[in-house]
Amino acid sequence: MNWVADIGARSLKVLRSFGHAAFFSGEVLAAIPASLRRFGLVVAQIHAVGNLSLVIILASGTAVGFVLALQMYYALVTYGATESLGLIVNLSLVRELGPVVTALLFAGRAGTSLTAEIGLMKAGEQLAAMEMMAVDPKSRILAPRFLAGMVSMPLLAILFSAVGILGAYVVAVLLIGVDEGNFWSIMQSRVDVFRDVGNGIIKSFAFGVICTMVALYQGHETEATPEGVAYATTRTVVISSLAVLAMDFVLTALMFSTP
């Protein structure tokens, strides 16, 4: 019966980790009002996690727009429905690909950076030194980074979708020859700002909360060794990616289940 005991021990460990993460998240959220009094720290972190991620977001959005336009055109031309190309590209980007791909790229670029930064602070005993000086690390270090990720993710997702649509326009209209007026007019008539674009922004906001909190938790709870920091960055990418995909399914079911 050793395998039963092993399963029970692993289950308890997972539940304990979830509980610890929940308490950690509550403490970070409680520290947000204090961090807002140092708004300059929040602005600096928005630059670090948001502005410095622009290159990969814009490049990836353009490439996704190129490929999406090509794939959708090849699929629609078979049925003589190329006039719907602009609509399908727009809905695919603002509803799904924009928020999800941006979150995955954010987890890989900014999330690992946050985890490594916090982990190295812990390894260097900087967090312990701040506590010794009666400075709360959660309000001074963690909360500004959490706010920065929460604000940056929706903005990055909007930019991803925008450049993706422009990339699709270049391929569909300028290269393939789809009618330009039809490409834009069907977007204006069939895409709802609140239902489609608004729900995409809500998704990206939720993904920003998830990715940033996972990155901060993994960095804060990492072992104070080089191997521990490296392992924590790997866990950040894996956990954030799986959590984003699972949450995307839940939010899509809730948002678009009714016509």
C-alpha cells in the first residue's frame, strides 16, 4: 500500500502549495495601496515588464497576422467566401490569439525576468535585509511589479491584435488582392466593441494577473541557490502557460456561450 500513501502525500503537498499561494496572493493584494504611494516604482516596473516586451510582441503579432491571413484565405477561397477574411482575422485576434499568445510571450519574457529578479534578491538576502530595516518587501518590491504586469498585459494584447490586423491587411489586400473596402467594412459591421474587443481585454487582464502572480510567487518561494532560481524560472513558464490555457477555456465558455 505504499503507492496509496505516496499519492496521498503528493496530494497533500499540492493542496498545501495552493493554500500557500492563495495566502501569498492575498498579502500582495493587501500591499497594493501602500505601493501606490510610491507610484514611481510602478511606472519603472511598467517600463521594465511592458515597454521592454514591445519588440517581441509587435514582431510576433505581425507574423501571426501574415500567417493567419494566408491560412484563412486558402481555406475560404475554396468556398468562395473570401469576403469574410477580414472578419475572421479580426475575431481570431481580438478574441483568442491576441490575449493568449501575448500571455504566453509575456510569461516567457517578463515572467521569467521577474522570477529570476526576485529569486536573486532572496538568494542575496536582500529581502531579509529589508525586513530587518522594517521595510515590507511585498509593498516595496512585489506589489509594484504585480501592478505593472496587470496594467501592461492588456496594453500589449491590444498592440498585438492591432499589428496582427495590419499584417493581415498587407498580405490579404496588398499581396493577394482582396478588396480593401470589403476587408475593412465587414470588420466595422460585424465586430462588436463590447462583446468581442471588450471580452478580449478582460481576458488579457485576467492573464496578466495570473502570469505576474505566478512569477512573483515562484521567485519569492525559490530556494536561495543558483539551481533553485533556474528551476523556479522554468516552473514559472510551465505553470503560467497551463494556467493561461485553462483560464482561456473557462472565460471563453462564459463569455461566448450565448449568441
